[in-house]
Amino acid sequence: MGRRKFRGMIQVYTGNGKGKTTAALGLAFRAAGHRLKVIIVQFLKGGIAYGEGKAARKLAPYLKIVPMGRECFVDKKNPHPADRRWARRAWNLAKASVLGGKYRIVVLDEVNVAVDYG
């Protein structure tokens, strides 16, 4: 019998206010706890929050968080060229993660914001 083929699913957490990243982290932590490989690509973020990073390290090698950005505020009206480069790198990593088959769950944290910024 061959390998089981998995059908993809997309969940979007969007809107004003807090809770979107937290919801995605909850999904990722639960999946990693069940030994599913998860990657979180964080668009326009230069560092991992202390608590999330500590938890992610305990769930390695099942959970990988990759911040892709500078550790500063991004000006929506005039994004710095470095922010655009980071967003492009994050997008390339996200595509490779989805298409590569290594991860069961790929989280694109703040991708909607990056797209909105151009």
C-alpha cells in the first residue's frame, strides 16, 4: 500500500485586535504535541516572544518558528526596502515549506499584513 495522500486545508485568522497569532500558536502547539511537523513562518517579525520561543524549543524537532523581519515597527505607508526583502524571503520559505512535504502544518503568521503592505 502506498503513502497516504493528504488533502490540504486553509484556516485564516484575520481581523482587528488580538488573538490571531495566539490561535495559530495553539493549533501549532497541539499538532506538535501529537508529533506532527509544524513550521511557523513569521512575516515582518524579527524575534520570537520569550514564552512562545521557550515552548517551541521544548517541542523541537516537531515545531519550528522562523521570524523573518527586522526588530522594529514597519511603516505601512512607506515600508523600508529591507522589510520588502524580508517579506520576499519569508514568502519563498513559506512556498518551499508547503511544497516540500516535510511539514504537516505551515503557519504564515502576519502574511495578510505583509501582502497589504505591498
